[in-house]
Amino acid sequence: MVSRPARLTPPVECVRLYDPASGLDGVIAIHSTALGPGAGGCRLWSYADMDAALADAFRLAEGMSYKNALAGLPFGGAKAVLRRPEGDFDRAALFRAFGEAVERLGGLYVTAEDVGTSVGDMQEVARVSRHVAGLAAKEGQAGGDPSPWTALGVFEAMKAAARLTFGSDLDGLTVAVQGTGSVGAELCRRLAAAGAKLVIADPNPARRDRLAHVHDARIVAPDEIARAEADIFAPCALGGALDRDTVAAMKARLVCGAANNQLAAAEVAALLLRRGITYAPDYVVNAGGIINVSAEYLGEGEASVAARIAGIAPRVSQILHQAAEEKRSPAAVADEMAEAVIAGAQRAIAA
Ligand code: NAD
């Protein structure tokens, strides 16, 4: 699995999880608690070895510190990475054992779903720990599936970035959407309603074909979507969508999508800059999900989620303006802003 390039900052705390009885084998990495408890989802994935799982956990935890800081959330960054047991396993027992480890941290780490985990898994965690979100929504409160909120943030960010890049709204622009899963499908719905033309790709035909029918979208093969004739490329599948080859062949002038860790390597940001392709930084654009998850944990209502998501587009505009003025990559500008927020909180703690 591709992760965002790490700056190799050591985590504040790293807890090894190992319980042969339940099959639990993994790690909780807490990168920063300057702004609050470390918050970030729990990933269940097949890793070749523990070193690969550790490396992924550290990078993902660091990414959550940056994402949470720039989203204005009172949380630091953390992530849990669990190695998927071989063959059949007792899922409920595994996630209860994980929940017990989360509870032992006493609120230093707040977990939720991520790749490979579900609401049901988090409900098992919630049996033994309070420090979990991503459960079913309660009446009038934030919660439930974060994907529609993520899609809303991406859509608003894209509108803002399109205004700066093309001097227009999305009406009449063509958007190439890579991945028509939970976020991609909802993004397509919003884009079609705004008058954008769609090109879509997904190796799974079920949702893709229905979307193509409903929104009159053109379907291309997954390996063609990044170089499709389009104004905007929206990566909404897995990480690493932007590598040297895809960027070299890209026709779109703007990249703005939901996927985490879009840059396959740090130097790809410079290549995008050289090619004159505007890059709306992934973790700024896709913060709607963690905004919803954190509001649920804090017991806030949907109005608070909507207010925080409304902050995403102006933040993206600010980053793109500054990057253009300074002739730097928006990715570097965003990282610098996030680091300043975290450093400010660290100074406040030390004072
Ligand atoms: P999802 O699993 O529902 O959808 C992903 C889709 O991508 C699937 O339909 C899959 O078939 C498709 N896909 C896989 N490889 C592809 C390829 N090579 N080309 C085209 N399509 C491909 O996931 P999601 O919840 O929609 O999340 C999408 C991305 O957004 C992920 O990177 C996720 O980490 C990120 N993200 C999601 C949220 C959220 O709230 N769900 C929040 C922040 C970030």
C-alpha cells in the first residue's frame, strides 16, 4: 500500500499489539498530541511483515497530524495498523482485543474505520472502549458514514480551485473521476448537478455502470483515467495515483480528489509544478470525513460538521494563492501551514 512520503519524524508513542488468542497483531502509532488526543482510523491489511506495517502506521499517523491540524480540529495525529490474519478468523474477538488496547491508552488515541474495517468492527471496539467513533449516527448528532461529508468537502474545494485555475465555475468543465466508490459516486452526483461533464473509471463495474447511465458519464479503463481528456483529475481510489508517468501524461490542469496519499513520491509535487498542473493538497481537500468522525466523538451536532467543512474551500484557496505567489508547490505550502499550527500548540504546552 502506498503511503504519503514521510518526513520520518518519530512518533510520540508506539504501542505494539500482539494477542495470539484473537489474532491481533499490529501497532498503534501516535505521532502528535500537541493539539489533543491522537485521532486516526484503524486499518486492517495484509502486510508482508511487521516492518512494512510499522512504516505504514508511522506515515499514516504523521499524515493525520497534518490533516487534523489544518482542519482546525482539537486532535493530534495517530493511526492503528493491524495485520490481517491468514485464513478465517474471529473478527469480533480481534476487534474487542484491539478495543481493549485502545482503552488501556486512556483516551490518548481515538480510533475509527479505515481501509479494511467497518462500522461493525468499531461497534465491537465500542463494547470495551469509549475512545472510538465512526459508529451509527444518533438522532441530531454527528456520526454515521463519513463519505458524503468527504465528498462535499472535495466538491467545494474543487469549485474554489477551479475558480483560481480556470477563472470559472464547474459548469461545462470535464472532470475525470478515478474510483466510483462511496466518495467518488457522491462526488459525481454533485459534479453532474453543477453541470460538469464526467469521465469515470473503476475496475468494479457495478456502481460505475449505473453512474455512467444516470449522469451520462464516459467510461474509460482504469489505466487511462489519469491521462483522459479532462480539465480536472479527481483521484478517489487508492493512494499513489500521482507518479512520474501519470503526471507526465496528464492533460488535466487541476488535480483535486478524495484519495489519501496521492503523491507516490515527494518529488512528484515538483513535477506537477513544472507542468503547470495545480495540485489541491489531498489531506486539506479530503478532511470532511475526519471532521465528521471527530464531531461524533466530541458529541457535536451536524451544524458543527457543516461549519468546519465550509472552512475547507477557503483554506484551499489560501494555499493555492500563496503557492502561486511564491512559485512553490501547494503541497509544500500546506505542510508548512500544518507544521506551524502544531508547533504553535507545542509552544503553548511548553509555556
Ligand atoms: P471505496 O472503497 O468506497 O471506493 C474506492 C473505489 O476505487 C472502489 O470502487 C474501487 O473499485 C475503486 N478503484 C480501485 N482501484 C482503482 C483504479 N485503479 N482505478 C479506478 N478505480 C479504482 O473508498 P472511498 O471511501 O470512496 O474512499 C476513496 C478514497 O478516498 C480512498 O483513498 C480513501 O482513503 C479516501 N478517503 C475517504 C474518506 C471517506 O470518508 N470515505 C475520507 C478521506 C479519504
